[in-house]
Amino acid sequence: MNLKKLEIAGFKSFRDKAVLDFSQGVTAIVGPNGCGKSNVVDAIRWVMGEQRVKTLRGKKMEDVIFNGSQDAEGVGMAEVTMTLVANGHHFPGSYSEMNEISISRKIIREGESEYYINQVPCRLLDVKEFFMGTGVGARTYSLIEQGSVSNLVEAKPEDRRAFIEDAAGVSKYKSRKDAAVRKMDATKQNLLRLNDIIKEVRSQLNAITRQAKRAEQYKEIKTRLKETELTLTLQKYSELFEKGSALQSERNSLHDQEASMRANI
């Protein structure tokens, strides 16, 4: 892919919108010290997702917004759009059928960055994945600063390996593999937590089952006790009724004897 056009507005020394067209071949940006040559490179790095403020020569991210000068007031927003052309190749992923793509980033004071691909809002991750494995990006060999070559020579083996992997186009797959491994590890942890939860639930279920059995036994015993009490009450009532009937018969007999004795006197 080739850089076709760069649009800069409110970014660092570019207060008003500036459009830089990059034709085929080599493009050189020349000018006196302090005219903003480095800011063009910073704009390219920034729109591709650079998050290291120190790399952009600032203290905080909103420092990239034009803060004013003796001749012009500051602005409240910075925006950079880069237009890329496939130039006979294919863009990665779902953009493979397109011949031209625009990547945009904007930021307001005390706000977070917003990203767009072809004017459609997206995430920083989407921008990084678009450039991943292409050799183009905020931290790849496509942008070489002063001292970068010596830094690469003096870099740690793992850093040089990462550089070579990106140049070879395998960093995308390595990143996906790392993401898959992290996801798998997270899944394992979730399974362990789930097993712990299952054990706890089973323990609680066993306790509840025992309580339910005791409650059922209590209910059964209570029912039997009630039936026994009712049986005893009926039995006692029957005995008292029979005894009362016998006493009543005896009383009637005594009344008859008394009446007979009075009649004979």
C-alpha cells in the first residue's frame, strides 16, 4: 500500500487544514528548523494509533492540539486523515476488494481519541489490526527516525525478533495466537471457578436435601402423633360413654327400687 494523501487540521503547528499529496516516487519535505517538518511524521504516526506521548514529543496527548501562537489563537480539536491506495496489492481483511482507504483520528481537549476507517467509527484495535503484518504502523519499520538503526542494532534479541516478525508479516498471526492463548487461559480460569461454584452448590444441595428429609420425617411423625392422639381421644370417649350409660342404667334401677319401696309403705 502507498500513502496517497495526508490531511492535517489543528495538529501541532498545523492550525488550519493542510492537504499534502504524495505522488509516486520519493517525496522530500524540506524547510528551516521549526517549520513543522517533524510534525508531518508525528501526524502520520499519530493517525496510525501511536499512544506514547513521549514519542510525539509531548507531556499529555492533548498537547498535539494547536495551542496558539503570537499570530493565531489555539483550537479545540486536532484531526488527521491519511488516504492509502492499494497500488496493485490488496488491503488486509474485509478491505481486500477496495482500492483506496482512509484512516482518521481526532481528539478534543480533555477528551479521548476517536478513530474512523472510511468515515466509519471504529476502535483503536481495529486500526492496529488493519496495519498489523503489513509493515506499516505507528511502531514499525515504515517510520525510521534518527537513531532508529543504531537502536535496532543495540536492541535486545526479543525486540529485534519482534521487528523481523512484523517485517515478515507474521506479527498478525502471533498476535492472534497470543490473544487465543490469553482467551484459553481465561476460559480455564472460568472453568476452575465454575467447578468451585458447582462444588459449593452441590454441598448446599446436599445440606438442603438432608433438611428436606428431616422436615418430611417431622411432618410424618407429626401426622402419626395427631392420628394417635385422635385415636386415644375417641377410645377414651367411648369408654366414658359406656361408663356413663352403665351408671345411668344403675341410677334408673335405683329409682325403680325406691319407688317400689315407697309404694309398699
